[in-house]
Amino acid sequence: MAMETGDMAGEPHYFYVYFLADVATGEHRYVGQSSLKPAERLKWHNSGSVPHTAKYRPWKITAAIAVDSESKALELEHYFKSHSGRVFAAKHF
């Protein structure tokens, strides 16, 4: 399986599925995917730039998964937004 390349130095480029929980209560959760590293994407969520997460700021990262293709990240995000995926994430993350 070929890995997608990242920068000019030949480092691999990853896509991330990340899990957030609100800092205040930990009861509000969010799952997303991005080509940005999770810490960089978290800045967007905490700045209020993402309408879906703006109400429950600030957020913290509870887990992140790195994969080597965008399609895998999208599939994982879709799974973790399903009922069984939410149950799995609540139990393990």
C-alpha cells in the first residue's frame, strides 16, 4: 500500500480522526477528521470558527487516530458518528 507523501522532505502525510470533549463537563462530545494535526484543528474549534462546536467551548482532545489516506479517515469518522461507533468511543475514549 502506497503512503501519501507529505512535505518536500518526504515525510508521510497523515489524516486524523479526532475526538473532543468539552472542558467544563466532559458530557458534550464531538468527532471530526482533518488533514491538520489534531492540536492545530483544536485551535479552530476553541476559537469559535466551527459553528457546531462553538457553543460548548473550550474543548480538549480525548483521542486521535492517524491514518494514511483521506478515504480511511472519512470512513472512520462516519463509523464513529454512528450509534455503535459512539458507544465504542464512549467506552474506550
